[in-house]
Amino acid sequence: MAKGMKCDNCGKGIMYGHNVSHAKNRTRRIFKPNLHSARILRGAGYVTMKLCTKCLRLLKAGVTRTKNQKKEIKEVQGSQVEEQPQAAAATV
């Protein structure tokens, strides 16, 4: 199954809605999550994951929250997050 635009930690994905003009004309639009690639230390090695900015901030603070434990927050000892650098845009 393709993951596409979903956070690997919380499952946040694309939402649909409307652009509303001053004249109240409604046109369809897509709200995309703010995803970033991050290398996370798990066990003996690093794992690359796509995380939304909220999950990235929580992991940097040392707190983990997953899909199954939304209301329950567990402290994680020694988790390190390293952000992947963005690819340089080609200029012509």
C-alpha cells in the first residue's frame, strides 16, 4: 500500500475542503500535511521516516506519541532525531 502524504508516526494525511472567495464562491482544495524526512535512532541503527512537524517537535523534546496511544504520552530516553537536508534547487 502506498503511503503518499501521510505521517509515519501519527497518520496525519491529506484533508479536503473549499477555497471561499469574498463573494462566497466555493472551489475545491487540498490541505496537505507539513512533512519532513528525518533519521531517527532506533536500536542499533537509523531509520528514515516522513514526519509531520508536530511529531518532529515532540520527538526532539523526548516525547513519543503514536497512532495507537494518542491520549497516552510516554517518555523516551535517549531518542535522537537528525533532520535530512533539503535538496538544493536547480537554478537555470
